[in-house]
Amino acid sequence: MKCKLETFPPYRIAYMRRVGPYGPANVEVMEELKKWARKNQLLDSAILFAIPQDNPQTTAPEHCRFDACIVLSENAQLNAADSAIREGELAGGNYLVFEVKHTAEDIQRAYTEIFPALHSNGYTMDDKPILEKYTGDLTTNPYCEICVPVKV
């Protein structure tokens, strides 16, 4: 699997969080975030991140946190009435980036291949969550990037 090393800046984000087993319900959270972003004219040329915050092998499924995020510009204002939307910052750093076709099968296969690829390329995972990065929509960009934080 091909990968490239990238350094991400810190990002200011708006996000929605879901707590529960990872799976199809995560897609619903992302769709809710995109609906909110579209309504607030933030979706055009947006960068979206899907962030599984917990390792399901060490965290009970009912406690797994999933964040659907959109990068905000410096001047974007959040409406306090949008109680489902939180503001935060995504720490920057070094990431090993894998481009993956955006299908459930391809993403699942990628996750089984990423960790051997990480070690075979001589990298150690950093103590931050893995990010799934999306730009555009599936009609114009059928790929996503799985971004693994690494120590350099």
C-alpha cells in the first residue's frame, strides 16, 4: 500500500460527537455535520475528518467516541444555538497518509494493512487518534485518506 509522510498544521474545527459502537451510525453523524455545514455555507471546498477517538480493542463498544469534524477558517463564527456542534482544535503533526477508495470494504482492508506498512516503513505510531480525511464529495472524489500519526 502506497503512503506518503505529511506534516499537518493545527486545525480549528467544528465537530459532532457520537458515543457507541463504531459502524453505520458514524455515517449518520457525518451526514448531520455536513447538513449543518451546508446550511452555514461551510461545505464548499471543505476538509472533513472522521475521528474514531478510541481503540475498540481496548475500549468497550458503548464507550467508543467518534467525532465528525469540519475545518473552520479563522473568521468562521459558530452559532451558540447549535448545541450539537462543538468547537475544538485538531493538533498538527506528522502523519503517514494512505489514499483509499471510499468504500466500507476498502477502508476495512486498509486498516488491516496499515499497521504492517507502518512498521515496514520504519515508523512508530504517535499517541494521537488516526484520522480519516475527506475533501469534496463522493461524486467528485471517491477517495479518502487514512492519516496515521507517527513519530519522526
